[in-house]
Amino acid sequence: MADPAIATSLHLALELHKPLLIEGHAGVGKTEIAKVLARLLGTDLIRLQCYEGLDASTALYEWNYARQLLHIRLQESDGHAPADSEAKIFSEPFLLKRPLLQAIAHEGRPPVLLVDEIDRSDEEFEAFLLEVLSDFQVTVPELGTIRARERPHVILTSNRSRELSDALRRRCLYLFIDHPPFEKELTIVRRKVPGATEDLAAQIVALVQRLRRAKLAKVPGVSETLDWAEALVVLHAAHLTPELVGETLGCLVKDEADLRKVRADIEAGRLPLGAA
């Protein structure tokens, strides 16, 4: 369900060979864009999930110490240690390639490299990532410099939990994805959850849209809309009732205070369940 802005941004990112930074609310489909792009290009998706404390070695490569140790012990048990034993254990068969190195060393069609939730990493890793994205080459001291034969297609996503550096933003094309309007979200539900009736799909989307306008700590995204729709289909629901919404609200609202508020609003009639 790509609108013109999404389609144009992806086209320009591919043609200009530039990373695409996608920001937006959680659950609006930022990660899905990278998955669909890889599927359309017929290539591999390589995902680097960012988190606080992520460092260069975890994102690039590590040596398989267990395999190296086993190799040394096998040599010792044979009663000899070749002069080149150190060179052998620090060779490519003992190298564990992490996402960034996987993308750089990838053979065949250029992969899609998804750097997911870059805002969760710290500023030091962001600076390191900038260096990698500028050259698409990595130096492994024991092996030398590994260069990408073709530049990977890079998608970065951010939920805006912290402000990203101007240097990173300058390096990328930019796309912001907001929550979809009623008609677009209804079309998404119809396509992704075909088991939902027309009335049920319309009621689901209408209630979600109303919740996004309410003062909630965690506003439901499209992913929660789809989870809720699938749950209601499993329960063979034909339309929403206050009882059914109360029993399944945990699929949609993921905060205790929000749950209490929404249930109270439904019971008091402040939150209608009908379609928009």
C-alpha cells in the first residue's frame, strides 16, 4: 500500500544509490518497506537491529573462538602444530560475519540492508555507521580490506526516540510516514485480513482512528490494528460489542493506564464502536 511519496522515495534511493532514512510512529510499516523492497528486487534482506550498547564488532564481525580452539586442540592431539597455524585460524572459515559485513561481502544481486531503529543506538555507533555507509568497505586486520562489489540498498528506520545527527541526515534521503487516514488503513485491513467482514473491518479502523485522537501514552499503530483484526476473525466476530472489545483490547492497547481509560470511555459511551 505505497502512496506516491513512498514509491518516489524508494525509486530515488535506488537510482541515486543513497540510503533512505524513514521516520515515523511505531507500527506504521517502516520495516515492512525494506522487506517488500527486497522481495520486489529478488534479493536478500539483511537486518541489523539496533539497540543501546550496540558496538562495531557486534555489527561487523567476530572470530569463531570456539571453532578456533577446537582446531588448535585437534592439531595438538595430532602431535604437531604447523607454522602457519595462526594464519589458518584467522582465515575466512573462522570468521563470523555480522549484518554490516554480510551486506558488504554479499555476492550476487546487491542486498537490501535494513538498519532498524537506528535511534536506539548511541552516537558513537551512529558515527561508525556513517563511515561504513560512505565507503562500503571494512578492514579486518588479519584479512585486509573487504570492499563491496556493488553498493547495498540501505534503509534506515527511526521511531524518533532521540534526535539523529545532521551528518547522518545529510547522507540520506528522507521519508516520514504518519498514521494512515481511514480509507487507506481500511484498505490495508481488507488486504491483510481478508477474513474480516466489511462491517467489522470498518468498525475496527474507525475505533483505532478514534483512539489515535485520544490522549494515550502509546497510540496503536497499523501493526496493532492488524493484530486486533486477526484476533477478532479467530473469535468469529461479525461486529464489535463493548464486551468483545473489552476482552480483546490487549491486542490493540499496550499500556495499563491506557487500558483503564479506554475501557472506562467505552462503558460511559464516550467512545462509540460504530464505523466512521
